[in-house]
Amino acid sequence: MDLPYLKKIARSLLAKNLAKVYYTPKVWQTELATIMEKTYGGVCYAGIDTDPELKYPKGAGRVGFNNDKSYIAAISGRFVQLQIADIDKR
């Protein structure tokens, strides 16, 4: 089972700077965190939404940022290029 990528932070900060990522390919949470860290910096949390019964990824995730600058950059960009193995998704 893939556990969420999480750094030690205050819960209030995580709830404030949480961005939703849609149409994610089959990706590990640490891979999503690494991509977003390289693109925007300041990643403190990454999680993939899964079906509660089937435990299968829904194709969406969440990324938390530890600062407003990175969070604003991520939501202002609206799109990020996810390149994982042979998959290239925008």
C-alpha cells in the first residue's frame, strides 16, 4: 500500500495550502510529491485519492505546500506536466 508523502508540519498550514490535482496517471504519492517539488517547491504533503472499497486510485490527488508562494504558483499555473515512465500527461 502506498502511504501519503508527509513532512512534519502544522495541520492548520496543510489545510490552508492544499491543491487538488486531477487526471493523475497511475503514480506513487512520492512521485507526485517529487514532480510538484521540482516544479513549485515547498511540498509537504502528497496523497492520491483512492476508492474506499476497492482501494484503487481514482485518478486525482492532493498536494500540500508549506508556503503561500508555492501554493499560489501551483494554483495559478492551472496545469502541470506529469511525466512518469512512458506516460506524459498534462
